Amino acid sequence: MTKRHRRKPKKSAVERVLCSETGKREYEHYDDAVHVALKRSRRAGPLRIYECPSCGSWHLTKRRNWGRPPAT
Ligand SMILES: [Zn+2]
């Protein structure tokens, strides 16, 4: 009987960075954010992607009235 040792992937390969300002997941590349947004939007509904002025990464948000100031 031979057993093959399975190597566990290193956790450090993927860094999970959360924005200190918004607490949201940071996406370093726009394409990454798009990929996740498309996947999640099937269940969670339409998601928007925006560049965070605080951390400079991309975030996803559910906000509907994007770019439109609330009417008073
Ligand atoms: Zn941020």
C-alpha cells in the first residue's frame, strides 16, 4: 500500500486584504473585481465596482443610486 502525500497549498499565496476604511475586500486588479462581481451578482443581484479613494483598490458595492446624490 502506498500513500501519496498531499501537499496543502500555502495560505500565503492569496492574501485576504480588507480595507481599513470600508472593511470591504480589496481587489488589486479591476478584472478580479469584475470576475467576482459577475459570480456573486447571480445571487446577490447587481453589484457595482468602484475604486476606493482610501486604499486605492477596487471594491464591490450593492449601492443602487451610484453617482446620483439623494434628492432632498
Ligand atoms: Zn478601500
